[in-house]
Amino acid sequence: MSRRTTTSRARAPRRLATLGALAALTTVGALVSAPAAQAGPMPAGDKHKPAVCKRVPTIDTRLTKAIERLGGAATVKGSIAHLQARVAEADKLDRPAVKTYLNDKLTTRQRLLPELKQRKADLANVKTWCDTQPSAAGK
């Protein structure tokens, strides 16, 4: 190795330490010299409602799609009827391992549908509550 590379490698940690210290001082200096922000009134509007209220439309859309998919016809992938058809096909082809696996998935989906419907009903109550909440502008 040449002497020059050894020297530049030896200086690298000192350079990094110097740059780190300089960055820290710059950050501290900026924070100290920054004036305090004036607290003003928050603008009114839907933007400042509780966070759950902002998510209600998206959650409602997702629940509706999931319920429609699970309740769909046998041609709809992801539906309970489609999975029942797959179980019947596995039984017809004498594939007991596949049938057991699909039956377990079917049981899970059949339990999921009432739960999703309950969540949709609960979400309607949340939406009603959100409609009664004032925006956070007065806080």
C-alpha cells in the first residue's frame, strides 16, 4: 500500500467526526434562533375532524367490497360459493388433503361474513357519531 492511501484512511474517521459535530451545531443553532410560532385559530372544515372520522368512507368501501365478494356467485373468486365448488371438485377428484385444506378455508370464510356485516353496522354507528362531532377548530 502506498503511504498516501494509508494517511487518507487514517483521516477518514476524524473527517466524519468533524462533519457530524458541524451538522449538530448547525441544527442546534437553527433551533435556538427559530422564533416561536404563533398559535392561531385552526381553519374549519372536515380536515380537522377526529382521525377515525376521516377513515370512515374508506373503511366502508372496503367492507362493502369484501361482503359482496364473499356473498358472490360461484364464478366470483374469493366467494364462499366459489370455495364450496372447489371443495366439491377436490372431493370428486379424490384429493383428501386438498379437500381438508379448502374446507378449513371455507369454515374461516363462513365465520368471517357475519363478522364483516357486524363491523359494517358498527361503522354506521361511528359515522353517526362523527356527524355529531364539531371540527377541532374550536380547540
